Amino acid sequence: MKRTMMRPGVLAALIVMGCAATAGTMSTSSGTMASPGAVELRTAMRKLWADHVLWTRQYIVSSVLNDPSAQAASVRLLRNQDDIGNAIVPYYGAAAGAKLTDLLRQHILIAVDLVSAAKAGDAAKQADADRRWHQNAADIATFLSSANPNWPRQTLLDMLNQHLTLTTQEAVNRLQQKWNDDVTNFDAIFSQAMMMADALSSGIVKQFPARF
């Protein structure tokens, strides 16, 4: 029997349909229902971060297998960084959106370096990529926290560093063929990405309540 694999974009769409259903009953801390605008933002942000981790996974899987589809996955993954940057433009302007896009693209390009070094068994290059990756995370946290007081820098940095740790483990699990660990780890990656998405959308709603 031929085994079929669901494409990441299709999986993301199905997941976000579930997110939308959940978001439809989302309440504020005061117990009142969230506005339609807040629900829409939360669902859209979750879709963006679902795409982020799903296409990152697709790239890692393809790259470890030396599959030529890795190139197409990397192009789609970089487009996701453009999408996330564009998502903040309505609130912080085009320059801020471009800055976030640039930082996120660096995040992906460094990840590519890290995976390549890990595949080659080059510990020095892997360590250098990991150092640059964490510095990039610090730069992202600094940038976002300067834009919104509801995004404390240390909270953002902790979330981003956790994202890096989980993604690194994802690559290691694939390289070492630890399939059960890989499945468990990706569940953690996806849950953590949704937490980051919710933190970002919640911060925007708090900063611009009149728009929601």
C-alpha cells in the first residue's frame, strides 16, 4: 500500500481550523467574551507560527535525508518570515515590519547553518551557529520588547530560547533516528509555538484596545 504524507500547508490549515473553533470561545481575564477582532488576530497569529514550525520541520526532514525538496521547503520557510513581519505592520508600521522580517530571516538562515554543521559532524561550526542563533534571539526579544510594554524582554527571550532548544533537539532526533523522541519533541514544539503566538497577539490587543 502506498503511504501518503499530508503536506505541511494542509496540516497547518486543519490545525488552524481547530484553533479558530477554540478561539471562538476565548474569554478575557474579566470573564467577558473576546471581541471578534481579537479572536481573528489570535487565529491569524497561530496560523503564522504553525506554518513556522511545520515548514521548519519539513526543511529539517528533507535536509537530513538529502532530499532535493529541502530547497523548496527553505524558500517557503523564508516566506513565512515575511508573513510574520507583515503581520505587525498595521500596528507598528512598515519599518518595524521590515526589521522583524530581517531578524526572523536571520533566524532561519542560521538554523540552516546549524543543521548543515550537525549533518557534517562539524562541532566548531555547529557551536558557532548556535552562538549566533541565541544572539539573534536576544536581538528579536530586544526589538519586540521595545515596541510593546506587554512583551517583557526576558519573557520573550525565555520563549525564544526554548524554541531554539526544542528545534535543535528536533534536528538531533532526526539525525540519530530517534523516531519516538522526535514525535514527542514535535508535540512540544507545536504547543510552545502556539504559546508564543498567543503571547504576541495578546500583547497587541492590550496595547491597542481601541482597535479591538
